[in-house]
Amino acid sequence: MKYSTSVVALAAVGTVSGSPITTKRDISDIDILNYALTLEHLEDKFYREGLANYTQADFIVAGFAEPFYSNLKEISNDEMTHVSFLTKALGSAAVAECTYSFPSTDPTSFVALASVLEGVVSPHIILDTTYLTAAGSILTVESRHSTYLLTSQKKSPFPTAFDTPLSFNETYTLAAPFILSCPSSNAALPIKAFPALTLNNTSKPGPIASGDEITLLVPDLQTNGTNASTDTSAEETEAKGKIYAAFITATGPIFADAVESEEEGRYKVVVPQGVGNGQSYVVLTMCDREVSDDTVVAGPVVVEVGN
């Protein structure tokens, strides 16, 4: 490939754990394109499966307008086109579709999950000028998908002035629960999934606001603050002190204390001031000054903010 110093923001969707993961190394254009293709495969399958499971009549009964089903078909066709483009660009190096499990049980839950998948936009650098225009075009189309799905749920189509950037590993962590397995022939990606983080918001269903107390759950997190899937020892984690919740924003993370309850892996967090409306992303971290792959303990998890 011919390289330059040009960069592009490439859309990335949601979450992934089924693919093989390598040890940390420099990420090449091939890695980035395969990473994007992995996520586009996920979206492509998600829409194809949903359109097969639910009919136009089902969406109308659920309260969606008559053209909605046809527009979902257009979105699905976009995702198939993205997969085709990236597969052709990568040639024999392209990763294949994995096996997935999507937790939607009706049209309403399907659209809610679609909005989450489309809403995770992660900027990554591509050096090869051959793909800059097309990759940038993928980003803008994914943004249109997200806007349409938010509007269909009677939510603000542009809740904040900035999209929230996530790292490779943070985005991969969000996608992980949906991927059951991938072909052994797929190239290993130089990324990892952090331990899962979930939101227990039963005390106040719906959007949360600054000042609200939420509960974050880490099923795999031990009481000493470490996880068996990480390289951090119990002694190292204990020495680093307390755990914080970091709300990721375009202008930098906003931190709050994460107070662990007597129940293992359960943290109480008061939502801090300054978190924008719409989908926000929260991680647990061992540092209250920065968020990096070296400090993240678990997450991210998607939370809906409506200040």
C-alpha cells in the first residue's frame, strides 16, 4: 500500500469479543480496515436478521410510521454495501462474518438496539489515501442512520454538539456481547475487550440526569479491584487505590467517585455535572486524571442522559 500522512474518521459500531485477540502491537491500515469490517459485518447481520424476524405490519403495530420498514431496508442495504467495499479493499486479508446473538424480542427492542449500535462512533486513523473518501463517506452515512433511528423513537436527533470518541478497545468491548464466535481463518485483531460493565437503573427507569445516583455492575470484578482477564495483579490494583467512574466526552472524561458496596462488583456513582445529553459512555478506571487502556478496569457501558 502507498501511505501518506492523511487521516480520516471512520465509523465504528458497537461491540465484539468472539474474534481472536493478539498481544498489543502497532495497528496498521489492514488492522483498522479489518476492525471496521468486523463491526460492519455485525451491523449487516443485525439488520438482515431483524428484517427477517419482523414484518412491516409488526413495526406499524409497534407504533412506527408506514415507511419505516422500507427505510430499514435501505439502511440494511447500506451496511451490505459497506461490507462489500471493505471486503474488496482487503482482498484475501478480509475477515469473514462471525456468529452473533442479538437480544431483541420485538420491533421496539430491535430499534432501541439499532440506535445503540449506530450511535457508537469511534474516530480512527487511516494512512492510505486510497480509502480516505470512501471511509469518510461511511462515517457520514452511519451518522444519518443514527439520526433517523433517534427520530423514530421520538428522541432528539442531535442531543449534543459533539459525538463521543471511543478507543479501539472501548468500542470493541461494547460489541463483545453480540459475537459468539468467529471463523478460525479470521486474522487476529490487536485489540482486547475489557471486563463487561452494566447499568442497574431500576430505581429510575429512563434517562438519567446530573445528580442522579446510578449503580454500575461488574460481574467478573473481584472485591480487590482486579479481574482475571487483565494483566494487573491484585497487589498492583490495591496499591493504586480507589476506583472512579469516568463519563467519556468529546472534551475529555468527567470523573466521579465509584463507591463499592458490600456486594462484590457493585458500585454507586452520582452522575456529575457537565455530561451531555443523549447516549453517554461510562468506564470504571483506576485514575481520576486520564482514561487509557492501562487504567480502565471495566466498561464502557451506554447510559442515556437527559439533563
